[in-house]
Amino acid sequence: MGKRISTTVVILMLITVLAGCLQQASGASQVSEEEWIYFPFWDKLYQMKTDGSEIIQLMNSDDSFDYIGRVSVQEEWIYYTGIRHIGEEERSVTTLYRMKTNGAQKEDIYETEMTSGNSAISGEWIYYCDDVDGTYEFFLTKIRIDGAEKTILTECDDVTGDSNIIVAGDWIYYAAYAADYEQSIYRCSTDGKVNERLSYGGNIYGLNLLSLYKDHIYFGTTNPDRMVKISITGGAIQVVVDGPIDRSAEVFIVDDWVYFISGWEDGKRIYKVRTDGTEKTKLSDDKSRILSLNNGTIFYTILDENDEDAYLYKIGIDGKDRQMICELKDLH
């Protein structure tokens, strides 16, 4: 393939960020001046030129965790969560780390017992769900990016720990169980003074926030299986995709197009659809996981017969110019 693969020292799961600016909404990719993509593969983190010409391993876990949960880039720092399973009950422990984009100066910021590694960074603060003392009572929490000044924002135990957190402006959007035991979308002010419910009814479960675009939150559900959106101030839920999607995968929204992965029933294929739910178009028949969307190109992995990531590919947002970048086994 002619790719140069080298090592330095650094981390990983299947989420990517382009260096240089911070993803405040959902952890999706960002365009940088350097045009590097940062993507995890099990317990390693890689840096790749957006043309696929150079791939550099920044770090591996050295057995300190099993896999990487989320990755965000802010200025010269990479923030990532390392998740490890402990004991016979496979208890999850998540540690948030940061290091320089060149792989230097690795630091621990916090450790918590959580079911997921979801967090979001905005300005000088990191927002995440904290499971106090391993009791599975979740609290929406913020901590400074240097690990100081930890603050609990929601003094309740109803935060859904396995959903993404989205931060935009002065608001944090998250999923939680309401008093009527329905999963709902909430928003909390970043100072913790206001916490309000946005969605009501619909008997929705399996809720996972996916993205925020033009004053709407996009999220997936399993009951029923579909992608929907709701205004950031609440109101009626609008259907974008009526059918199963991969709620664990990244969703990218560019120029009023939503790029997403379909559910297992459809073979986990790449699609795009208008934000109003029209013009749903299949872009690839590959069983895929999207890593990033940058400058009209989708970077994704193809899964093998065991549903493991096997190949790194790219394709245009029009479904053309499909090209293999490398076999992922070459990155071990």
C-alpha cells in the first residue's frame, strides 16, 4: 500500500476527531489545520493524514485498560477515556486521560466506575456521568480539564450512563429516566442552575444522543427502532429514519445531510438522508463503522465475518471513489 506506519507512544474505541479544534456537540470529527485524523483501534490510538498517506501509532495502553471509549481534541491536547473490566462481575472502570497531540506528556484526569466512557469537553470543562462509589447511581458531573474543581450538576441518580453527552453553548444535553420511568431528553445549564426535561411520551427506550445540528438534537431509540430529532427547547419528536440504525456508531451531519450506519438487520451499511427525513440514499454495501467525515470523504472500517474491524477504507459522500487505505491487522 505504500503507507508509512510508525510508532511514538499514546490511545483508542471507534470514534475519531480531526486535530485542531474541539468537538463540543457529540464527539464527532473535527477539521484541523494539520488535517490529521485521530482514531482508536482497541487499546491503541493512531494519527492518520486525511489522504491516508501516513499512519502513526501514538500510544498503546500497556495493559492499563481494555479499550478506548471517547476521543476529543482541544488545541494541542488529546482527551480520551480508557475502559477496563475488573473482577468476576466484569465491573467497568473508566479513566480519563490527556496527552499532547504528538504523544507526549500523558496525564490522568479522573477515574470513575461507569458503564461507558462517554464525556464531552467544552472550554475549560469536561462533562461526564459519574457513578459514585460503584453504586450505579449516576450524576452529571463537570471537572476542569486539569483535573481540579469537580462539581456535581444533577443531584439525582437518574442519568443514563450509556448515552452520549452533548455540550453546546451554555447547555448540556443528556438522556435520563424521568419520574414516570420513561427515558427522556434533558438539558442542564453548564452552571447546574437549570435542569429541564425536553421530551415527553412515546414510550421511548434505548435512547442515545447522536448529534446536535441547527437547533435540533438527533438521537436513536430501540423502541421503536429509528432515528428522530427534537428541538433544543423541547416539543414534538420528528422522525428522520424510520427503521433500525446503529445507535453506537457516529452520526455526521453536514450541509443538511445526515450520514449514518444502518442496523444489523440491514447489514450495517452507510447511508445518507436529508435532515427532514427525505432522500434516504445508500452509499455503500460494506458492513461498516464510520470513523470520520472530512472534506467530502467518509473514512470507515469494514467488518469481517466475526464482526471485527478488518480494513480501513474511504469513500466520497456521493458513494463514489471507494478505496482501501490499509488492513487493520497491519496496525498491531
